[in-house]
Amino acid sequence: MSKPVALVSGANRGIGRRVAERLAADGYRVLVGSRVLAAGEAVAGRIRATGGDAEAVSLDVADDASVAAAAASLPALDALVNNAGVALDGFDAEVVRRTLAVNTYGAHRLTHAVRDKLVSGARVVNVSSGLADEAGLQDVLRERFADPGLDEAGLLALLQEFEAAVAAGRHGGAGWPSSAYRISKVGLNALTRIWARSWGDLYVNSACPGWVRTDMGGAGAPRSLDEGADTIVWLAEGPAARPTGGYFRDRAPAGW
Ligand SMILES: NC(=O)c1ccc[n+]([C@@H]2O[C@H](COP(=O)([O-])OP(=O)(O)OC[C@H]3O[C@@H](n4cnc5c(N)ncnc54)[C@H](OP(=O)(O)O)[C@@H]3O)[C@@H](O)[C@H]2O)c1
């Protein structure tokens, strides 16, 4: 029987790399998505050296041409892990633009590009964050993101509203937080719910890795790479209960 295949974005370092290593150890053929191909090749080579099956794929999720070229080269996929992410310093319109470009629009771009490669029953895992906690949003915004009638066009318009409010210097008055990262992951979680409602043949979930010792999380973070990767790998491999449209931390449902 052929091996299941998983694509992991941003798998050249950090949590994504550990997810790729774990999936390979569990018998997956892993496609190591990396903006810099040589960095992905180094990870894939190390996986192969320990008996795993891995191949690097040049993939910049913020770039249409890169995503299209990667998607065209891919085989059928049993799992897609939207892990690539940035947490930039500062807060202004440019930080918002660059953050959404990767964390939210990047996951959207890649998932749509590979949609027809995802086999029936495939898992999509969106790597989110505890900072996406919707409870802390002002009521009106929380309701708009959580609206069960929200579709992709509505979500993209909502995110563009955030971008426009920041550019105009009036985001605070409109109830938006001063955090591009936070809204990028709130938006990613909304995509999880929208895709789960729209795509009944797939299992789409968000995973929170916790605060993990990576370049992003810093050396003082309490969680190891394995702890951060665990729930992501569990969802990517398809837990027996077959959840979809959920948000998980430590293999258990967490509040949005
Ligand atoms: N670490 C934490 O405590 C923590 C907590 C909650 C959530 N998360 C989430 O977990 C995920 C992984 O984070 P991490 O801590 O492992 O971060 P990291 O060590 O900074 O690694 C980020 C990865 O994303 C890649 N990436 C960035 N922009 C990209 C783009 N445009 N296209 C493709 N890949 C891109 C990076 O590639 P390059 O090497 O080319 O830059 C790198 O491989 C992120 O989504 C993050 O938001 C992390």
C-alpha cells in the first residue's frame, strides 16, 4: 500500500520542521514546504537519513506564483498543514499587510491551490495561536467573526476592513485590537470554520501549539518542539473521532 502524503508549509525550521519529522516517523511521505529550497532540502535530507520519506518543495505562501508552481507539482495529499507564520514587531499598516499575507491569506492561497489534490477524507490543519482568543474581542467584532453565515468573501472583506482601519489610523475607535498577529489568527480560525462547513469531504481543524521554544517563541518558552507539534500531528493523521471545524490544544477541544 502506498504511503499517505502530507504537505507542511514552513517546514524548514521550528514547529513545522518537527511536524514534518514526526509525520515521516509515523510512515508519511512528507513534502517539506520551504521558502528557501536549500533549507527544505536540508530537512528532507535529514529525514531520509533516518529512514523517512521526504522531499523539499519550494513554497512561499505569500507569493501566488510560488504557490501555483508548488501546487502543480504535487501528488494527491492526505494531509495539509498550514504552519507557515510570522510574528512581526511593531504595529502599522505595513505590519498588518505582511502578517495577513502569510498567516491568513497565505493559508487561504495554499489551501485553495491544492484543494483538488486533497483526497476525500484528507485533513487540513491550520496552525493557530492562543492569541487568537475571540473572547477578548469587542462584542461586535466577535459576533462578526463567529457568525455561522460568514463565508470566505465576507471574511476577506472583514479583514480588509481591519487593514483599512489601521491605514486610516482609526482601528481603535472601530474596536480592533492593536495586534496584526492576533487578527491574522482570528481570521485563520474563521477560515477553519468556513472550510469545515463548505467541504464535507475534508476534516478541517485549527491547532494551538502553545508557547513553544522556536525562533518565534523564543528560548524562554515553556514548551518543547515535540509538545508544540503533538496536537498538529494528531489532527493531521486523523483522530478516530474525525472532528471537523474545531479548535484543539493538547488533543482536546479549546474555546475559540
Ligand atoms: N512558537 C510559538 O510559541 C507559537 C505559538 C503559537 C502559534 N505558533 C504558530 O506556529 C507556526 C510555526 O511557528 P514557529 O514558532 O515554528 O515559527 P518560526 O520558528 O519563526 O518558523 C516559521 C516558519 O514559517 C516560515 N514562513 C514564514 N513566512 C513564510 C512564507 N511567506 N512562506 C512560507 N513559509 C514561511 C518560515 O520560513 P523561513 O525560514 O523562510 O522564514 C519558518 O519555516 C506559526 O504559524 C506560528 O504563528 C507558534
